[in-house]
Amino acid sequence: MRRALLFAFALFTLPVHAADLKPFTASYTADWKQLPMSGTAQRTLEKQPDGSWKLSFEASMMLASLNEESVLRPDKDILQPVSYHFERSGLGKSKVVDLDFDWNEKQVIGKDRNDAIRLPINRGVLDKSSYQLALQQDVAAGKKSMTYQVVDGDEVDTYDFRVLGEEKVDTKVGQIDAIKVERVRDPTQNARITLLWFAKDWSYLLVRLQQVEKDGKDYQIMLQEGSVDGKAVKGS
């Protein structure tokens, strides 16, 4: 239920400036149309005492839960992941992923379920959570198409995005002016649809996400409340 937020970072990456990052916290309602009730989700970005940043996501719905955490460290003009943790339990198969990024040796090591992972990596590769900061930064910079690369299981995979335009999103905190972004896929290979909306006036905080699976299952999160750099998010 969380795959929609797990993406990638570009092979020839555009710089993500650590100085541009602002701490945030956001809570969401989470709806899965195949289930009779809603759940909740929370996403936070915090600066750590050692200068690194921690990006966290938690979601729960009925008996299902998901936790994801990425620790990143600034390196000149980009952010480099230090570690990544993912844990899913409840509906479907349980899954645990732990990765450590060794930039001196240019490799990532860890486990995906019970499979050992050891992959060579190049500067700029991110994990399946920290891509989000790069995507937010690229949208904020006015880019219309983005290509990303991510450590995904036992390989490094590539994903594409494109900006569809501006759209107003009705949330619990009011109407938010947002940039609508689509995950670009080859429909002959993958029929999943993923759409994301980023708030223009709030450092491009994610305010809505919708994913429709190839079997028609529909999952969505919508902003309930949030703050960016200590200021409460408010719409019109």
C-alpha cells in the first residue's frame, strides 16, 4: 500500500541542495477503496545533531502497518543516503528491508527479506524513500520531466516522472495550490498509475498521492495537517 511513495534518483542526478531542505511534518488520511475504513499516515523530515537528515513515513490501516526510514547526509551539492529501513506487516506478505550505503567502497549492503544485498553504486543513487526530497526539489526548480535511479531489491532501477500542470487540492487545512506530477511507465509493461500533488507555497510538501493498481485497486493519501519549518500549513 506504500509502493506509490517508493521511487528513485537520477543516474545523471540534478543537485539536491541541503541548504534548501526544511524540516516538516505532515499527517494524512489514508484510504484504500477495497477496505471499509480509512487509516492514517505520517511523514516527517528532521535534521539530526550530526548534520544528517532523517526522513520517516508511517502508515496504518486496520491490521496493516508500514514503517520506512531513510537517513541522509549532505555531500557538497547532493544528499547521500546513509541507511534505509522498511518494514511492512499485516495485510499481504510481511517484508523487512535494511540497507547500509558505504560510499568509500561505493557499494550498498544489507538484506531484502531474507535475501542478501550487495550492489555497486555511483554517486547520486538514492534509496526508495530519499528520492522524495530530490523529486520535491526538482519540482520546486520548475523542471517538467525527471529521471531517477534507486536501489530496488537486488538491482538499481530507473523511473521517470513528468509534471502535468497546476491544480487546486481540497484538504482539511483548506484549498492548496499544487503541482501535479505523474509517474511515467510503459503501459505495455506496467499498468499501475501513480499521481502526486506538491504544495507550491509550502516548500512543495506532498499533499496528495493516488495510486491505481493494474487490478483496479485504488489507494490514496490526503493531507490532514502539517507544518514546514515550524509554520502550520494553511490553505485558502
